[in-house]
Amino acid sequence: MRSLWLASYPKSGSTWFRILLANLGQDRPVDINRLPGDGGIASARTFFDDLMLFPSGLLTHEECERLRPLVHEVVGRGRGYVDPALTPPPRIRDTQFIKTHDAWLQTPDGVPLMGGRRAADGAILIVRDPRDVAASLAHHMGADLDTAIDFLAGETSALCGRRDFQPQQLRQRLTSWSGFNASWLDQQDLPVLVIRYEDIQRDPVEALIAALNFAGLPATPAEAEQAAGFATFETLRDQEQKQGFREAAPRGAPRAFFRRGVSGGWRDELTADQVARIEQSQLAGMLRHGYP
């Protein structure tokens, strides 16, 4: 079993890309709540608890992070994250793409949190304009835009990091938007392919073929085109409206996961001051990834 991380700062397009992959070789659009071949998310407590034979809820965030490299190694190289009830598309049957929002960080023992080469063969990093990320993240979190902008700039920003109750996932330390992306690009353990959200939107067929070639799974343009046709934003939004989406916001605060799906939407959502704050705090990363 080959494993590749599908890494992204939250609300950057990794879910859309996972659905593109799941639609390879299908004769109809796949159910967004039952994606065949989906590798799940690396921070799920289920995998940790099953493999360690010990409930992660009895450990601190720091104790879990010391053990996570072992979990990623075992799951990535042997057992696999894929739900056996959902047969992967033939094209990717021997390869799993595992979603993660964790920055590439070291444990207190100096070991890569994600397990290094023992856990995966490479990573696909999906990057999106932070101005669009801020607007999408604010909607997803049910927060105001200024809170989301501060979150993007925070060096200690994390998902599921509270200590007063137990989330369904382990803590995922993000750092800032620029820091997250740089952590994956600057590490020396794994090869990384960068794909921008805007490029997926511009030409999903080209982006999908590039990712598959990187993974050693070349696909024909016709295969990629069919998958892209089954995973249009309109199709995904229609499915969510009819049956919901399990990765959307909690039931107590229903908000659509597939919101706008556009590039440059920040222009009519952010004030000039908010745009300036993002551009100032994320300047290095924006220049690195070609965002004017």
C-alpha cells in the first residue's frame, strides 16, 4: 500500500480534490458521504484508539502527539485508513490519499509528527489564496471575518485544541497560513507537489492528471475529464442540499460546506482594511505561491 498525504490549510480545497479522485473510473457521481477509496483524515481518534489499544481521550494533546508518528507509520504502511466497505476506484486501489490539516512539525522527541518516510511516500499540498480562505473559514467556523483573519495569522492556531471537552479528532497544529504551507515545502523527508486551488478550478483535468502522475498513477485525459464532470461544484452543492454532508459544520449551526467555490470572492466579502491585514501578515507565503 502506497500512501500520500493530501495536506492543506483548512478550506483550501482538499475535500473537492478527494472527491475528484473518488470519481475516477465511476459511471455516475459518487456519494459525497461515502467516497470510495477515501483515506480519511490523519487526526481521527478512531485509528489512534484502535491501534494503541488505549483511548486517546485519557491522554493530553502532547502525549497523543508523541505517539502519532507510530500510528501514522502502521496505518500508512500496513492496515490503511480506507474503509474496506467502500471499494476504491481501480486506478488508485493500491494507493491511499490521506487528508491532513497538520503542519509538518516535530514531536518533543524530535520525530516528524506525520511519521516521515516511514508513513508516506510523498505529499500533495493544496494551496489557496488566504484572502479567500479567510472568508470561507469564517463561514465554516461561524465566526466573524476579523476572527478568521487573526486565526490565519496565529502561530499557535490549531483545530480541536481545546482542553475543556473532547473533540472527535486529535489536535491539529496549523501555525499561520504561510507557516503551514512553508512547513510542508521546507521539510526534507518527503517529495511534495503543490497544486493551487485556483488551478484546480481553472482546469481540474490538468490538476488531476498532474497529481496522479506525481503519485505514479498516470490517467488518460478522458478518465480525468469524466471524473471532473462528476465533481463539479454545482453537483456537490446539489448533493449537500439534498442529503447533507457529514463534514459540514455541526448540526447545531447548519452552514453549507460547499458555499461559493469561486476564486477571488474575497473582493466582495472583505473590507480594504481586512485585505491589507491579510496581505501584510501573509506576505511571504503569498509571494511564494504567486498571489498578487
